[in-house]
Amino acid sequence: MKTPITHQSVRTNLLGRIHSGEWSPGIVIPGEAELAIEFGCSRTTVNRALRQLADEGLVERRRKRGTIVTPLPSARTTLEIPIVRKEVEGRGGAYAHHILLNEMATAPASVAARLNTTAKSLLHLNTLHLSDGKPFMYEERWINPAAAPAAATADFEAISPNEWLVQEVPYSDGDISFSACAATAKVASLLETDEGAPLFLIERTTRMYGDAITTLKMYYPEGFRMTSKL
Amino acid sequence: MKTPITHQSVRTNLLGRIHSGEWSPGIVIPGEAELAIEFGCSRTTVNRALRQLADEGLVERRRKRGTIVTPLPSARTTLEIPIVRKEVEGRGGAYAHHILLNEMATAPASVAARLNTTAKSLLHLNTLHLSDGKPFMYEERWINPAAAPAAATADFEAISPNEWLVQEVPYSDGDISFSACAATAKVASLLETDEGAPLFLIERTTRMYGDAITTLKMYYPEGFRMTSKL
DNA sequence: TATGATTATATGTGTATACATAAAAGTCAA
DNA sequence: TTGACTTTTATGTATACACATATAATCATA
């Protein structure tokens, strides 16, 4: 009974050599063909294992030069940013939200710039998200009505703008940033904290093939932690 | 002249159908064999394209059931956390660092718990990182000497603990968290900000096959943003 | 009717093979 | 010596094929 060599087992073996220091950062490791012979499998299998390690940032591959163990590898982690309801429920809380503002308005210059749009009037939505009745996150959002016309008539009391957009309006790309900021008086009162208190801020803009869909700021009170595996 | 169908072009095509809404979330898409016929390529090629989309979280695949477009997809992004020197230089600053503390000490309970070690005495290193002479980040680090014995004699004035560890001590896994906190008097003075000012805090612990190597807190002053593409 | 065994099916994966492509190294003539 | 070719080589990728494996659906049996 022959147990075949899998790309997983090859990957694990290669990973072990990197972790043990047998192959140190910057070193050129043997070529695919050579490794295939060593492991007794096909080059395809070795290729897949190496490709995965390259995707993970542990090795760098270039034609002709070969494969090297990444020198000074950046720590990298994949962050999942779930919809707020799932996030709250995942922490064991009961989710609710309140729409504090829902109107067409002229966007300030900073928002218009982020959305890169000439539209004068945008949909402005402010939402407070609650966990077990307590403030969990406050969201200020602008939606480009050209990109999501149905937003004007959606019932955002029944389904949060966050969840509605994820389901109804696909996006092709976007960007996100994380920072810390001090609570303004208004945001502080909504989140039931003090003016000047540190807040965790996520800013996010999504686009569809160049056309901006929505941009928003999400304010989390102190104590919120975003955690991930390396 | 026949131009072959690549897994990239197949991926782009499938992505287009998802983005256009032709295949909406929750829908079962045609099987690999069927798509292979449609595209006029082998099942292997379709498989690779679908596998990539699954890695990216856009579709979910299960044997027998088939492939479905992910309902309520989480936004997800891969964050790169480079070594501090690269981060500073990447922003166009001149990097420098000062070791403020370098001693063996008894770790407080919270640190011992994070490292999950029974070692009584750990290496305690506090480092201030500078960009163009101005405070950029303050780092409080604990190192398990059992995991990195050479740390006791390393010249951390010449090379920051951050960079030294990345080069010298491989790790197999770890975790990282992001949050906001208020500056204590001590940290505020180091970062030249005010007590109570909002700080961006990254906490990180790395391990090697279960043995803790190092745990640290990195404090960034207000204004620091961690940005990424969705 | 409930339950356990069987079958069909979609994805998962390894192999051998062929050709494409990028880039380093070598060749050769002006 | 330089610059324009050619060769070599390592990775990149498509294909046809075979078998593995999970699981939904179906069928047989108590």
C-alpha cells in the first residue's frame, strides 16, 4: 500500500526546513525538479507546495533565479471584517441598530474626494449599532445614489445599511484603514463614553470598477479589539 | 494561432459574473466539468481558478454539493506588518531607535500568561523608534530566553530587537490584535503627546511549535494609520 | 417507518507530458 | 570592450488521465 506524497506533506516538510533554520532567509533552495526527485513525487506537486508558500510570503520565486527564502519577511495576517450583526452575535451579544439620520445631503469636500464623484447630493446615513442594548459601534456612511439607486427606498430600520449593501451591491475593490482617534462630544455621547476618549476607527471605501459606492467611518469604543492569527 | 485559456482569464470571467450579479450570493454555480466545456479548457484549469476564488473567500466549495457564491461575504484584507525600520523608511523618514531598557526581570502575571511560560525571569526590552528624530512608535517587549538564548548577548543598539528577532528567530505561529487605548503619563512623555491621548496599539505574541518566543505591545501616536486594499 | 448500506456525483489531488516565458549566462562579431 | 544574438535553465502553466474522498440521494432491510 503506497501512500502518495501530497502537496500538503511537501509543504509541511519545506516549512520545517525553513523554520528549523536549515534554509535561512536569503538562501536559494533546490529547484523544483531536484525536490521532486528527492520527495519521489512529480514536479507539479512540488510546484503547488512552493506556490502556496510563495502566496504566504515565506518564499520568493523568480524564473531562472529559482526560489529563495524571503529575507526579512513581513508579518502578515488576513483580517476578516464581518458584517456588524455577525460580529456582535459572534461575541454572544443580541444585535440591534438605530438609524439616526437618513437623508440626501451635500457631501463635505473630504467625503466627495474619497468617493471621487461629482454628484452634488449623496445619501447620508448615520447608524448606531448595539450589542445587548449597549452601544457597540457608531457608523457614519455616505452612499453614491448612482451606484445604488435602490438605497433611496430601502428599509434600513429592518436591515442595517451595512448588511443591505453587502447583499445588494457587489463591489470590485476598495480600501480600508485602521487608526485611533479621540471622541468628539457628539460621538462620545452616542457611545456613552467621555469626550476625548480613545476610539478605534475603521475607514472604508468601496468601488465598482472605478465608481465609488460608499464610504464610511466606524467608531468603536475603547476596549474593542480586532484579533487575528499570524 | 490559438491563444490558450488561462486560469487567470477563467478567474476573471467567473469574477465578472459574480460582480455583475449574474450569479448572486448563495447560488450554486455550474460544476467544474460543465465550465470546462463552456470555456473550452481542461477541468484542471477551471479547478485552479475556482480554488483561487475559494481562497479569496468569494465562493465556498464542498464535495458533492458543488460551488456556491459566498452569501454575506466578509470583507477581508491581508495586512502586511513590516519591520519598523522598513515601515519608517517606506514613509520617507530616517530611522533610528533607542533602547530604553534591557534587563532580565520577573514578568508580571499578564505577560507570563500571554507567553504561557513558567520561566521566572524574562528579558525585558523597551525600545523607542524614531522617524526623522521624532517619536514614531514605542515598544515594550518580553523575550523568552529559552527560545532565543542569543538575545542575551545581542547588540540591540546596532540592530533593533524587532529586526534581530525576525532575522534570527523563526516562528511558526502567533497572534496579533489591534485596538485603541489612552496614553499613560510615561508613554505620553516618550511619544511627546499628552496623557490620555488616543494611541493605536498593536499587541503581538509569536511562538515556535508551542513555545512562546516573544510578546510585545507597540504604541503608535494619534495620526498613525494602517492602510490596506480590500 | 426508521435506519443502515449503497450508489452517484462533484470536488480534491497526483502524474506524466508539453510548451511558454523570463532572465542569466554565454557567444561572437564589429 | 561593447552590444546584439543565442543558449540554457528554472519557473509558469495547460492538458489528459486516474484515482481519492466527501456527501447527498437512493435503495434495501429490519
